[in-house]
Amino acid sequence: MRFLILALLAVAPMLARSEPLTLLNEPMTLELPDGVLHGTLLLPRQERPVPVALLIAGSGPTDRNGNQPMMHNDALKRLAQALASRGIASLRYDKRGVGQSQAAAPDEQNLTLDNYVADAQGWSRRLQDDPRFSALILIGHSEGALVASLAAPSIEPAAVISVAGAGRPIGSLLRQQLQGRLPPPLLASAQYIIGELEAGREQLEIPQALQVLLRPSVQPYLISLFRQDPAQALAAVQAPVLIIQGTHDIQVDTADAEALKRAKPDATLALIEGMNHVLRIVPPGRNEQTASYNEPERPLARALAERIVSFLVDEGIMPPSSSAAPRR
């Protein structure tokens, strides 16, 4: 018994040092000319300023946690928690027209990609003016990676991180995603409509089966999106860039990450074995992939936050001795 007590006393200091950081959840808002955006700041309690990441969600009606009406996986919420446990604050927010930010865009036909870029810039300036933060990092997921790239030149962040970002125009990516998932006549209709939208021409006659994707009210947004080239946008970023891509992503290929790397040769490329589009380690089979999109309890890919931290340390944005060092 005396040996056991001494052993416990010996490891007690190590146990104390391994306790997680105290985290503060703080609601934040951003006033827009046409409404208010709502977000959540997750802040490690630290005596000194810490880096802060602006988490920019992907396409569709995605909320601050990375969820949609028919998809609940908490990908961005889990990423925020993983970063906070390593000493990195983050702000994630409901896109305009979504969640608590719904009143900021009640009519989707008035949305363009420029709106989302302006929102990211507004949040960025808010965080850059906050003395609690030492550096701003833009982390864009999927379509949010393009938004981050477009927002960066006027913001001058300390770093930009693309997670599962496309490396080609989105119209081309969408064509690939639809290939093999639609019957030939419907696929031909989709291909034609995408081509017309790429040319800037709206289409009113949309087959019922394609309404969810190509309905007339969303076409102004798609036209603004399709005219952008994600590789060119990333090439214009002056800040250090990290490109992260999972090898089991059924929505975006590793070839997209490699295309981004070619466009930005000084970027760091990190391929995470087995990670899918919602940032989980999942077998490559489509059934397993589809199920993971609605499994919020499934752990986030551990390597994701570790690669982010090691990149920030390498770039001098975080000190090597920081409590945010990757956990082994």
C-alpha cells in the first residue's frame, strides 16, 4: 500500500499537467447592412494572446457546426474543439440564410459568392482587432477553402489552410460528382445546365430531379461560383498555405490537392490517409462513407489537428514549446 501511495504521488504532477485547457464558449455577432451573422468563439483560457482560426464552412445551407438539414456530423464543431485543446482559438459561424443568421439572407436568389467572401473578411477584421489573439488563420473547408483564398489578399492573415478544397473550377468538379449517379438522360440535362450557368446564362426549365441542386433561385449564386478558379485564387495568396486532403474523400480528389500544390508551389501539402470529406477516418466503401455524414459521435481524424499545429509551429505562428504541440 505504501508503494502504491508513493507511486500515485510521483505521477500526480504529470496528471495535473495533462489536464485539458479551460475553454470558454462565447457567442459573437457581426453586423451586416442587411442583417446580423451569429457565431461561436471557442477560446482556450490563456494568459497570453493565442492564434485564432476563422472556420469557413463549405457549400449549401451549412451552419457553424458543419451541419445541414439532412446532414448532422458536427465536423466544424469537432475541429474547433480539437484546435482549442491544442491552444488555438476559433470562430465558427452560421452562414447568411442559415441557423441564427437566417434573417441576413431570407431570399437565396440574392446570394453570390462575393457575399460569403465579404462575410469572411468582416469576421476576420473583427478577430484581428481583438487583443486576445496573436494571429489570424483562415481555415476553409470544401467550398469554404475557395472563400478563404478570395478573402485572404485584403485581410493578410498569418496563414491560410485549405481542407478538402477543390483544385479546379467548381462546374468541372460538379460534373465529376454527378457522373455515374444519374441516369443518362438526366445526366445530359445536368451537364447542359451546368454549361449554360458557366456561360452566365440562367435556366428556368429544370427537371424536378435536379431542382435541389440547380433550381432557378440558386442559379445566381452558382454563376458567381462557377466563374472562379480555386487554383488561381490560392496562387494569389501571399500568406503561408497548408493544403490538407483526405485520401478517402468521395467528393474531392487527392488530384485536386495536387493541383492546388502546383498552383502554389511553396504551399505545404498534407495527405491524411483514410480521411473523408467530413474529416473522419472511414473505409472507402460508399455505404460507410454515406453513414459517416450523420455520425457526429465518430471521432475526428486525429492527424488533422496535428498537421495544422505542426504547420503553424513550422511557420513561427505558434512556439514549438507551446502547450498546443501535437499530442503523441
